[in-house]
Amino acid sequence: MTPPSKTARTAQDIDRDFRAQVAQMTAGLAPTAFTAAWADWAMHMALSPGKRAELQQHALDRAQDTWLFALRALMGQAAAPSDRFDGTADPRFAAANWTQFPFNVIARAYQNGAALLNEAVSDVGGVNDYHAQLLEFAVRMALDASSPSNYLASNPELLALTESESGQNLVRGFKNLAEDLKRVLEGGAPAGTEDFEVGKTVAVTPGKVVFRNELIELIQYEPTTGTTFKEPVLIVPAWIMKYYILDLSPRNSMVKYLVDQGHTVFMMSWKNPDESDRETGIDDYIDKGLRAAVDAVSAVVPQRGIHAVGYCIGGTLLAMGAAALARERDERLASITMFAAQTDFSEPGELAFFINPSQLALLEASMHRKGVLESRQMGGAFALLRAQDLLWQPIVDQYVKGRRTPMIDLMAWNADGTRMPWRMHTDYLYRLYLDNELATNRFPVDGKLVRLSDIRAPMFVVGTEADHVAPWKSVYKVDNLVRSDDFTFLLTSGGHNSGIVAGPVHPRRHFRVRTRGLSEPHLAPEDWVEAAERHQGSWWPAWRRWLVDHSSGEGRPPRMGSRGKAYEVIGDAPGEYVRQR
């Protein structure tokens, strides 16, 4: 028998190519996952005659309610649509225009239909919990897309605006649409981002690049005080975002705040990978990323512990690396701070809608073809989680109302995305999100398993109340995994980004904070909220006081870079990697 050619395509190659083509047609969503969920629901609904009878009665009740409402409206009674099915007010129909016929009837019918659909996919006995959540998500996407507030013909506010402006809003909207399509086809950034140029408007805190390898640049920021605290701060940002979310405008730059408070700050800036980096894995991100940065900081500021700070999956990477260092009895980390970072992925929140074997197989195939995951693919997934706010409302504002949403620094940063290598992101999704290896002591670093329980350094962990990416109760799980005898958890208002980038002064923010020792009993999240003291304002000063309390005094600021060639000054901040598109 003739052996197959070494260049012959394997069955796995063929399957990958086919899945990649399917992903292009389905916007990256796995049809098999939703099909399995619908099949599970349909079979168990067939076995639930009581549930079916209840739905039939409720359908009649809601149809009757819609017709009676329509009759009252036809008789000239101005009536506002009811609240949403969950009992909360629906801001989409809050304006006085929605009391007019027939728009109030349209909205009332939509709300009754939405309530019935949500009731139909919930509380069906026997349906897998994950499938139930997936169906609720699918129904929510369909309802967000079909809301009468999204369309000119069924939205009285839009019709009134169009009449008052003699259609000029539609002219502007068409112009905005044409401009945005041109930008997309040319690979350009959204309108308004040109006002936020890296190194000129954002990421302007003075500093020097003191180290560069094939994966990171390390920035050391110039001191602004006569003395600085002896322990430097090393920030590990997520590689799915550019580091300057923590160095935006001077008013909300965490880097500037720390430097002005007398801290020596180092920042890792990740390379924006391309197809040549497809085989770069998690071990590379730990060795050439975190470990390389720790070595560099230790050379520039020798014989001092390091306050290590990790944000989002940068915090997850920091936890992995800290566990590996602890395994090796390397005590260079004086403390560990984590912002909105998960270590236990058993309850990852709404991102679980995109984390299942079918979805990951589709995503892996798409990434394998290109070698990287494009930033717009991940951005699209996040947008679906809050489709009404991040997708449909902006479409209405820009293309029907003809109004551009004013660009702010955080929005401009969000549009400046990064790619992720195939190997790293595949391993990350399968081994952490799907298999939860890190929390269950099955995750290897450099070929050896690491245990988070080896971490005993003081820890400060921040969660945010409205986080859709890293839910705070999931972030809080790290308290059960490490053995730090000085563990502080802080819960702040805001979301995954807005809650962290709060600025040093923010009167509309609030936070709760509590410190526990290892001998104290672990509190469930609900009990922790009751026990933690509530404070008004930004949480930054509270964390800064914690850093000071865990430092060993002040001294002369260290020189920029070390005297050896390995860590000499290469160039000015913000460096080259952050500018890569």
C-alpha cells in the first residue's frame, strides 16, 4: 500500500477548513450549540404538559391584554406601554410619543410577546442549565433586534425627528453609514479616534522603554517626586487590549496617579501578534512576558520586592506566574494586585454563551486558518452580550438620527484592538474556560503543575459590580484558592473597564472593601457584601494606601534603566509595540 503523501491534507485539516467556512457564514456562532439547546428544550417541553397548558393560557391572556389595550387606544385614551416582562421600566418606550396610537399598541404587543417568549424558554423541567441559558441568550438577541424602537416606521420619536428636520437626519445618517463602510473596507478606525493619538493625546506619561524582546516592551516611567517608595510597581495588562487603558488622559491615568504619588512604575506593553506568531503559547507569555519583565525590574531596582499588578487576563497570567515563582521559592513578588481577573472559571458569566465545545471548535478552526484571532471578532462577541446598548442603539443614533456619539478616550482605546495567536488563545479557552485547569491544580507552567495555594504574598483583588466579562463573584473565588494571610477584596461600582478606570476622584462611584487573615472563615459573596464597609468615591486612594502600607519606606528614585546593556534605555514611551495595528 502506498503511504499517504506528507503534504496530503488530513481529515482534521479538511474539517478545520469546513468549520472556518461555517464560521464566516454564522458570524462565528456555532449553529450546533444552539441546535442542541433547542432540541433539549423541545424534547422536554413535549414531556411537560402542565407547562404547555400554562403557556397556552398565558398566550391567551397576553393576546387579550394587547387587544383590550388597542381598543382603549382606538377610543382616544392616551396610554403608555407597560413595563418589561421582568417588571422593570423599559427606557426604549419612556418618551411621551409612545403614548400615541398606533405606536403604543405596537410597543405593548412587543412587550407581551417578549414576556411570553422568555417564559417559554425558562423553567422547563429537565432542560440542561447551560442550554437554558443559551436559549435565553438567543431569545434576548432576537428581541433586541426586533424591538420597534430600532426602526423608523415603528418609532414615533424617530418619525417626529425626521419631520422636524425635513429628513436631514436621514441624509446625515446615510453619510455616516457611507463613511463608516468606507473605513471598514479600508481597515480604518472608527470616526473620532483620530483625535486620540497614542503618545500625543493618550499614553502621554513620560517614560523610557528599557527592555524589548519578541513579545513585550517594558516601560519605566520617569519619577515626578523627590523620593519614591522602595518597592517598584510592575503592571501586567491583558494582551487582548493595549496597555494604555491604564494611561489614558492625564485626568484618569492610573500610571500618572501612581507616579505622582511617589511610586516607581513599570508597564508591560504586549506585541500585537501577526500570522508569524501563530505558535506562540501560554508558556511563552509567562516566560518571555511576565518572567522577563520581573527579571528586568529586578535588575533596574535590585534587592527590592515588586508590587505586581495584573488586569483582566493579565491578572490571570500574573496568578499563573506567581504560583510558578512560589513553587520555585522565588520571593521577588512583595505583593499581588488583580483587577477584574478570574482564576476559577467555573462560573465565567455571560461569556459562557461562547464557551462550549462546538463554539470553541468553530473558533479554533477560524483562528487556525489565519494564525490569529482578529480583535473585531472578540469585539463582536462582547457587543452581543449588550446588544441593545452596544449595537442597536448606536445604529439608531448614527444612521437614523444622524448623530455621532462624541468620542471619548475610553471609546477610542476600545477601538484600538489587538490580535491573539492561535496557539495561545486556543489553549487559554480550552484549558482555562472549558476545563478550569488552573483552579483544579491541573495547569502546567513550563511542564510542571502549579498550585495557586502556593501563593502566600499579600493580595489586593478588585471586582466590579456590573462586569459582564469577569463577574465579581467569579473574581472573588480566588479567596478560596490562595493561602495569603493578608487578603483584601474590594468591590467597586462600574463595569469591567469603567469600574477600573475610575480616576482618583469620582464622587458618583462607591466601593466596599474588607481584609481577612488566613485563619478567618471564608464568606460567601452575599455575606461578604453585608460584612464589607461601604465607602463613597473612587477606590484608587484606598488601594494606594494599601500599597504604601506594604512598602518599606522611601528613598532616592532609581535611575532609568540599569547600567548593563541588557536593560539600558532603548527609546521613549510609549514605545513601538503599542502603535502596531
